[in-house]
Amino acid sequence: MPAATESAHNLSPFAYRGFALYLVARVTGVIATEMLSVAVAWQVYEITRKPLNLGLVGLAQFFPGVLLFLLAGHVADRFPRKRTLVSCYLGYACCAALLLHLALHVSVVGPIYLAVTMVGVVRTFDGPARASLLTELVPEEVFPTAVALHGSFNKAAQMTGPMLGGLIYAASGGPRLVYLGGLIGFAIAVAAAIPMPCRARTGMPEAAPHSDLPLPNGRPAGRDLRTLLAGLRYIRDHRVVLGAISLDLFAVLLGGAVALLPVYARDILKTGPWGLGLLRAAPGIGATIMGAVVAHRSLRKNVGALMLWCVALFGATTVVFGLSRNLLLSLAALLVLGASDMVSVIVRQTVVQVATPDEMRGRVSAVNMLFIGTSNQLGEFESGLTAAWFGTVPAVVLGGIGSLAVVAIWAWVFPELRKVNQLTAEELRDTTLIDEAPTPLVSQD
């Protein structure tokens, strides 16, 4: 049943075939990506035994995002997003094939960094197209529910992938079968994404996907720098969107302990690759449970304040994990960490997508993905670097304390975010205030 003919008042996102196929592609792609992440992390730490090298894995994925995010957003707004997504899944498959080749023939980390950099390039284009595509799969009335379900399935995949990757790595004694499994997962994602039906895009009819897109002032979008920077300007001028994105950036940048999990698994908690898989999966388990709860009982009021409290809980559980020497306590801390982060993710994604006009979603999503990539990949480098300076445990604990400080500062600097009550288009567009004075945080980027 084509998405364009489906009932707009149907409140179940699964009634839309495009959304169901999207989830299949997304889940298999995330499982494959997480399998690769576990294998790369353990392989690099096995070769070097240095936390800094784990941080360099994140840095290798960070630079492509910084260099290409403007172009990626422009591509997401100018070209069919489904086609871009399919191309990205094919790119991921090529990266998995390269990692498999390196595992068979190479025993140094340099070429692995090159392969991870290629993953970063693909992820830069994948993020904006994928995030913006969701609005083409379901109508606005069910979008918040679709975001919650997407988040729940996404986190379930983030739970399954590391456990599967860790078990395969431990059972096979190396990363080769893990990389082969990742390659198969990306092939399935391609097969699911190709037949995915999409709804017509506002301002971009399916019959003319390459026509110039209008900017908010009504002028046609060209290929000049002003068009590419439109996403940055929009976020700078809309303080609710700016506050939600930047909160995630700095909180996760400081509180990211994921990069150091191989150190905890091997040297602190004394487990093997299977333990690393469990540790990597724990946040996904917590997030999956929370995503399911939100999908059935949507966030109805005081969502801005709830987001701030959940990010604070994220920082607190990071401190608990950093100090733990018991595997069960560490897993429990990571479960709560993932659940609290899930609420923040749902609020942020809904704010960004609902409060942004369709013709701007690709470029705004590109900036959002840059912030997410910065918080994750650069956060991994920050964790590896501080672990090399101060030690692994102090690095994680200090990062959690830093996340708590960020929440306190953002609650004061962005009162608009704190006052958001409901995740509805009407309220977000009313409360998304225009800031007449440019915000230095964005204007310096």
C-alpha cells in the first residue's frame, strides 16, 4: 500500500509500509555497525594496549563530519533522501569488506584508522538523510510516536549488536567473522531500503527531485555558501533547537565512557570480549526499555525540564560506572545511563524535526548530526586523551561531573528549553523564539 494513500489519521506508525521497511534497514544496519565497533575497539586495544589509541578511533570518525557536514545537509535537502540512504548502506558494506580484508592480511592499527575514517565519511551523509527521511514515512500526527518507536528499535539494535559481536569475537578468537557478519547485515539493510515507499516532500515534488529548494525567505536555493550555511543560521536563531542540540553535544562530550569500555572489560572488570559486548549492550538495553515506555505512554508535559533532569541522571550514572569494580553494578549503571539518555534523544529529535520546516530539515539535521558526532566521536578522543593523562577511572568520573555542570549551566542559559511543555508542532513553533542577537556558540563554528 503506497504511503501516499494511507490514512493520515491512523495513529500506528507500523501502518505505514515505508516506516516498517525503514526500521528493518535501520535495525540491521545498527547491529552491523555495533558489531564492527566492538571488533575494532578490541582489536585496536589488543594491538596497542593504550587507551589513547581507542580515542584515536573516535577522532578518525570525527574529522569527516566536520569537513563534510555542510555538503551532507545540502545533499539531504537537494536529492532524494532514500537514494542517499541506500548509497550509504552500500558504503558501510564496503567499509566492512575493507575491515575484513585488513583482519586477514594486516596486524597494525594504521590501516584500521583509515577504514574507520571511511566509516566516518559514510556516517556524515547517512545521518542527515536518515533523520530527515523519517518525516516522509509517517504524517505529522504520529511523528512523535514514530520517533519513540524508532529510538526503541534503534537502541534494541545497539543492545544486540555489541553482544553478538563480542560473542562471535570470543568464540572465533578474532574479528574476522565479526566483520563478515557486519557485511551481511549491511546487505540486508540495502535490500530493505530499496523498496521503501516515501511520502511526497513539501516543496520538493517527487517528479522534480533535483529542482532548487526554496529558502525560508522565498528565494530559490543555489549551491552557494549561504545555502550551505542555512542550517547553522536557523539553529543559531531558534533557541529551543539550539539549546536541545548543544546540551547533547557538551553533556555527552564530557560524559562519554564508551570509548574506554575495552579498558574496563580487560583491565578493571577482568572480562574478555564477551564482557565488552555486555558493557556495550547495557546502555542499549536501558534505552530500549525506556523507548518502549515512551512509545506507549508519550511524554505529555514538562518535557523540557524532564530532558534536563535525565541528562543530569546520565552524568550521575557515569560517575557510578567510573567508580565501580563490580560487573553487575557497572551493568546496572550503564542500564540507567542508557534509559536516561533515551529520553533526551527522543525530546531532541522531536524538537529538531517538528520545529524545522521541511525544506530546511536536511541542513538542520546535518548540523544536528555534526553535534552528535562531535559528542560521540570527539568525546571518545577526549576520553582516551584524559585517560592517558590522568588514568581511566579519573577520566570517566571527571567526565560525569562535567556533564552535571553542563546541565546546570544550560538550565540557566536556555530557559526556553526548560519551559517546553509538550512535543507538539504548535507549541514548538510558538516557543521556538528568534534570538535577535547572534549566539557566539554557533557563530564561531
